[in-house]
Amino acid sequence: MTGKNRELKTVLITGGGSGIGFESAKLLRETGLYRVVLLGKERGKLEEAAEQLGGISDAVGFYVCDLRETSQIRPTVEKIAVNHQGIYALVNNAGVYPFGGVATTTEQSWDETFAVNLKAPFLLIQAVVAAMKKDPRTAKHGGRIVNVSSTAGILPNHFTLAYSVSKAALNHLTRTLAKELGPDNITVNCICPGIVRTGMHEAHHRNTTELEEFYTKRGSAFPLGRVGEPRDIAGAIRFFISEEASWVTGDVFVADGGRLLL
Ligand SMILES: NC(=O)c1ccc[n+]([C@@H]2O[C@H](COP(=O)([O-])OP(=O)(O)OC[C@H]3O[C@@H](n4cnc5c(N)ncnc54)[C@H](OP(=O)(O)O)[C@@H]3O)[C@@H](O)[C@H]2O)c1
């Protein structure tokens, strides 16, 4: 490890192989301040993402972990803390977005949504906070937790019952833990994106034409006239991780092109 890389602060990003998570990793690497460790369940995606970030190195790593398998979470976090000089920040970004209302949400879909969108973030925080508290640098530099929620957690989306409820709970988890972890110098914030152009929407549209029509129609109705790009959210994530945000905690920050004003 080079002297320069020894100074990097480690940021663990779940769902770092695609969309908002990957773009955040890119932006954080561009600052030259952070080492990024990506976590996801698809090895191929993580390998490709790491490649695009310059390849596996002191500054870029990845771990395969299916967040529905709760027993994998703590050992994976412990391994990351040992292999990458502790953990300065956790970005709980992985999420699933199934459609379904009261009659059509199956018990399995409900459980899977809550496992990935709420239980895994909690277990990750639990394991990361244990590592942060053991690390003498946390008292000095602080620790950062950023949860990627959704505007659906504030104003429910149509026909995404389990998703909207899981994200509302994630917002409250944020505020609750911000209170508890403040005295340990660990900030906990969450970001609620509106509609952002990522793979998450692809599964819900039959083809690219239909998907583009969806983005154009929805985006043109927002005050800022467009849907978001992953970079619009990555910028907010970078802020919450930065030193400049050291006195900000418990925030539920909306980045949605003005959607919630409608
Ligand atoms: N795009 C939007 O319009 C929008 C709006 C509001 C909020 N959000 C939130 O933004 C976050 C990121 O989503 P995105 O839009 O960037 O979509 P995305 O590209 O589909 O990213 C979702 C990520 O979650 C990971 N993931 C899903 N299930 C997992 C599991 N069981 N174990 C480990 N990782 C898992 C995926 O990794 P694998 O591919 O390896 O499974 C993927 O990298 C989500 O929390 C989402 O709810 C998105």
C-alpha cells in the first residue's frame, strides 16, 4: 500500500455495482479522499464496476454478499474493516422495487422488500458501528452513515406498497439512530431521490421506447423539467460523507427535481 493510499478513508457502498451506488463510488474516487468498497450480489456487475473505477487496488475493492442472507452481513463487514483499514462511512444504497398493492403484494415479496430495504441496512449499520467504535479515528474524524431512501417514503408511490412502507421505515431508522449515535460522533442521514434513470425502472417497462416515454412524461411534469441522473444523487451522498457535513445528522434530504412540490 502506498503512503498516499494509507490516508484514504474507506467508504462501503451497498449496491455499488450499478446506478446510484456506482455513480457515488465514481464521484467519491474523483475527490481523491476515499477508498471505495462495493458490495452487491452479482459478481459480474461488481467486477465490471471495479474495472471502470480503475481496477482492484488499494483504493477500490468489492465483496459479493446477498443482503437477504442476513448471516453473511456481519462477517462480511468484519472482513472489510480488517482488509481496508476500518470503515469511515457506510452508504446503504442497495434496494429492490417490486410493484404491488394490497391485493397483489405476496408475503414473499413483502419479506424480500423489507429484508433488502430495511433489515439489511439495520444489520449493516449494527456491524459497521461496532467497527467504528473500536477505531480510535472515529472520535477524531467521525463516522458517516448515509441511507438511500426514496420520496416514496414520504409521499407513497402508486402501487408500490411494500417499497413505500419500507422506505418510510428507513427514514425513521435514520432519525432514530442519528439521536443514538450522535454522542459517538457518527452522523446518520438519508437521501430521498425522486425518479432517477437507473436499471431499477427497466424491469417495469416492456422495452426502451416505453421506458423513455415514462421518463419524458414524468420528468416534464416536475418543476425542474426532467427525471434525475445517478450523478444528481451521488453529489448529495458525497456531501453527507464530507467533512463539511460533520454537524448534519438526522436529515431526510429530498433530491427529486421538485416532484414533492406538486
Ligand atoms: N432509480 C430511482 O428512481 C430511485 C428512486 C428513489 C430511490 N431509489 C433508491 O436508490 C437505491 C439504488 O437504486 P438504483 O436506482 O441505483 O437501482 P439499481 O441500479 O437497480 O441498484 C440497486 C442495487 O441494489 C443491489 N441489490 C438488490 N438486491 C440485493 C441483494 N439481495 N443483495 C445485495 N445487493 C442487492 C443491486 O445489486 P445486484 O445487482 O448485485 O443485485 C443493485 O446494485 C435503491 O435503494 C432505490 O430504492 C432509486
